[in-house]
Amino acid sequence: MSQTFKVYLTLFIFTVFTLIALGAISADTNVMNARAYHNSMIKEIEESNMSQTVIDSCKSNAATLGYVVKTTNIVDDKNKVIAVEVELDYTYKISILNVVSPHTLRSIAR
């Protein structure tokens, strides 16, 4: 009887640790996806020469993916946009542990 209890306890602990590990892997994958999207957005804005149409398109695409994007135009003396500061907000989430934490990625497209 004692041996049966130990076996089931071991299986239960193993299952819990496996679920926690899967949650951490899933959260890390979401972080990598957010960083990859942020980098591709910066590249797209730079290649479009800071086009407002492209910036708006990136914002709408980000919204469909669950990200919030804020942009700030940096202008020179002649009111020409020379750079765009891009902030991407995403949520770091491990469901099984009920961990939800907002994070922000910031970069400047030049």
C-alpha cells in the first residue's frame, strides 16, 4: 500500500512539473514571437522611409496578433520625420501558475 502511494505521488509531481515546464516554454515562445514581430516591424518602417501608411498597417497587424503598438515620430528642424520610436506591448503569461506580466519592447527606426 505504501509503495502504491509513493508511485502515484511521484507521477503527480512529475505531471505538475511537466505542465509548469510546458507553460514556461509556451511563454518563452510568445516572447520570441513578439521580438521577431517587433524587429520585422522596425525593418519594414525603415525600408519604407518612415511612411505613415506602413506605420498604420503595422499597428493594425499588431492589433490582430494581440500586441499594442505606440509610435512617436522624431522630426528635424524642417519638420521632416527622421526616425520613429516604436513601442510594442505584449503580455508574458504562464497560465498554470497564473503569471501575467506586461512587457514592452522599444526601438528606434532610422
